Amino acid sequence: MTTDHARQHRLGLAYVALSALLWSLSGLFMLSIKADLMTIIFLRGLVSGTAIMAIFALVEKRQALATLKAMRGPTLAAAVLAGASMIFGLSAIHYASVAEAMVIYATAPFMTAGIAYLFIREKASLATLIASCVAVCGVLFMVTGDGGSGSLLGKILAVLMSLAVAGLATVMRHYRNIQMLPAMAGGSFICALAAVPFIHLGSVTPTDFGLILLFGIVQNACGLALYVVGARRISAASASLITALEVPFTPLWTWIFMNDAPSQATLIGGAIVLVALFGHILAELRRPHAPVLGAV
């Protein structure tokens, strides 16, 4: 590895690690903002979509308009799935505990394997199948243990979030020319549009509005931009391993700063799922074409 290549690799690792750190702040923002859920989804969608498109225009410069004109159905499908994952994800954190939502979200790579087989006939490796069984055991232990602190609705929403993320990963895997930034911006705008009939802007305080700005710009848009830039410099499996840190860190921050302690069943079930997740990614590091675990 040349000196320049090594430097680029280190930069890529740093960018992706920082993106995972920013993404892991979602629970803190959701627990800190007092406005109602649909208003948060609406405003965050507008802020995120605008910020992501600004970043896209800055990166692509004169090619931005041509790139947008060249987008077709797969990019729209990716945007719809991204928007659905955001709506379900924020709602899951609202109705379930942060830890419960993230434990279920950690199964998204295994759901991706199943959806990819059904729709694009991509066969999963034996390691993926074993890890999937272990992860399912962890989730079942969590939901059948002491019940946790979140509602059944929250857990269902977390499953829907994971399915949407899995669908998004499958589409982007099959159509490799999809532009990630415009797709994610479109997903953010879809969030805002879907929430319009239910918003109550009068519930937003100046503090809430400031937090939503940070939520949309720093946590989502900047996190995504850092991931896109960093992932180009490292292998897909390395990016997967680093971004997977979002799963344990998201509930860790709310535990430390918001006293949102996970239940015992969530801790045990979550540990089982994390063993499956990181074991799966480490196994994929040995494969030449490992899939990317992307957070939305």
C-alpha cells in the first residue's frame, strides 16, 4: 500500500467513523425535542432534504443538473424506501425505547439477505444464514422477555424500518448507478410531504426548532455526506463494520445523557444480536464483494 493510498484509507476510515457517530445521535435528538412526532418528521425532512441537495450541488457543481435529469425509476424507488425508513425509524424511536428500536434495526442486513434472494436471486452465504438465526433468537428473547419499556407498536415500526432499509439496500445493490445523495434527499422530502396533513407547527418552540435544524443538517445530512465521501476510500465490508457502531452507540448516548436505561431483556437480546451482526460483518471481510450496511 503506497503512502498516498494509506493516507486515503485512513481518511476514509475517519470519515465513515464520524458519520456513524453523527447517525448515533438520533435517539438524543428524538428524546430532546418536545414537539409532536409528525411535526418533527415534517421539519426534519425539509431541513435534511434541503441540506443534502445543497451538499450534492456543491460536490457535483456543473454536473448536478445533468445527473438529476438522468435519474430514472430505480432512484425514485430508492427515495421512496429511504423516506419510508425515516418515517418508520423516527416513529419507532418515539413509541419504543431507543435500545429496542436499534436492536431490531440491527437485523436489517439479514433482512436484506432474504429480500435480495427473493427479488434479485442473490444467494446468502452460510455465515449470513447462521448469523440471521442468531439475530432472530436475540430479537425473540428481547420481545418475549420482560416486555421492555416500549409499546408493541414501536417494535412493529422498528421491524418496518428494518424492512424498508433492507429494500433500499437491495435496490442500491441491484442498480449500482443510483446517486445516493439525490435519493436520500428525495426520501427526506417524501417524509415531509407524508407528514403535512398531521403537523402542528404551533407546538414547535424556538429550542425545538434549533434542535431540529441540528437534527436535519448535522445528524442526517452531514452524516450522509461523510459516509459517501469516506466509503469511496475503503472496502464495503470495512464501511459496514464501522457504520454498525451506530447500533450500540445510539442507545448508549440516551442511557448516559437522558437516563433512558434499557431493560434487562433488551440488554441480553441486544448483545445476542450484536454478536450476530459483528460476527457476520467480520466473516464478510474475508469475501471480495461484501455488502454494505448503510444506515438511513
